[in-house]
Amino acid sequence: MSGLRDWGHAHEVLGALGDVHDREYLGEDVLNSWREEPDGPWTSFGYTEDTPVLIAGFDRWRPGFEEAVTHAALQVAPQARIEIDWTFPDDPTRKVA
């Protein structure tokens, strides 16, 4: 999520994302963090550290998860820009600019 106004707002979004991750039993697999962008707005994000998370039935699970993330974030930050990137850094199909 990007376009957040300050550290406190980023922290609120982080809490909302953490709640979704916990409901989906991803709380121990997904790390959440935030950073200030060079142009001023803040970003909150979740990521896996060492290995991808494997989810049986991913194609069926994914739409509901993305909807839950979007809903939770927009409740706290209606102006947020939401992007979900499902690739992993060593994914051979990952495109790096």
C-alpha cells in the first residue's frame, strides 16, 4: 500500500494487514513493515523473508484474500494505492526493471 500520509497512518494500515494475515493463518509466514518514500508518502507492505508460502488451492484462495486485504486497507486508508505482487525474488518469471 502506498500513498499513506505519515508513519502513524502506515502503522494503522500495517495493523489492518496483520489482522488479515492472522485470519488467514499467515501471521508467522508474512512479515509486515513500512517505509517513507523519497517523495514523502509512506508505504506499508507484507513480504516473506526466506521462502515463498505454499498454499494448496491457491487459485481458489487468492481472490478472497486479495479482497480481504483491499477491504481492510481501504477501511483505514481510502486513498491508498494497493498493489499485490505474488512473485518471489528468485522466481525465474519475475520481471525486474
